[in-house]
Amino acid sequence: MSLKTEREAPQVVVHLPTALRALFPEAPPRVQVRAATLAEVMHVLDQRWPGMRDRLCDSRPALRRHINAFVDGERVDLTRRLQEGDEVILLTAISGG
């Protein structure tokens, strides 16, 4: 994303999961970014905290199986377009036996 494009993109709030913040201790629980899609959110997060995108996305690219993303209560994928003020919630899946 170019600097000009980033300035024009909507500002959204991203909620980062605790498990991810344990790997990136300098990352806050909530961060504001400018991004038009969830894929752009991943790019911006990776610019701020190198390696974060690899923890959230695989090589297809798609969200990893154990990562869920929600916007307005709806589960979304990387192609989701974002609007000014959207809240993106990233969660790690919980499994057990």
C-alpha cells in the first residue's frame, strides 16, 4: 500500500488477541490503522510488527485455520472491504478434548 493510498483508506480499530500479543509484547490490545481491506490490515500490522502477518495468515494467502476475524459480528476473510470506524476483532480458535 502506498503512503497516498494509506492516507485515503478508512481508519479502523483492530483488536489483537492475547496469544498474539504474547509473541509481540510491544503490540497493544487495540490499534488504529488505515486499511481498505482485511488484507491491508495484515500488511499494516506486519509493517509495525514484522512477522505478525505470518502468525495470522498462511501462504495462499488466507487467515490461518486457528485465526478468526470478525467485523460487525460477522466472520470475514482477507477480501473484506472496510469502512471508516469499523472494528476488526481477531481471535484465536480454542479447541480441546
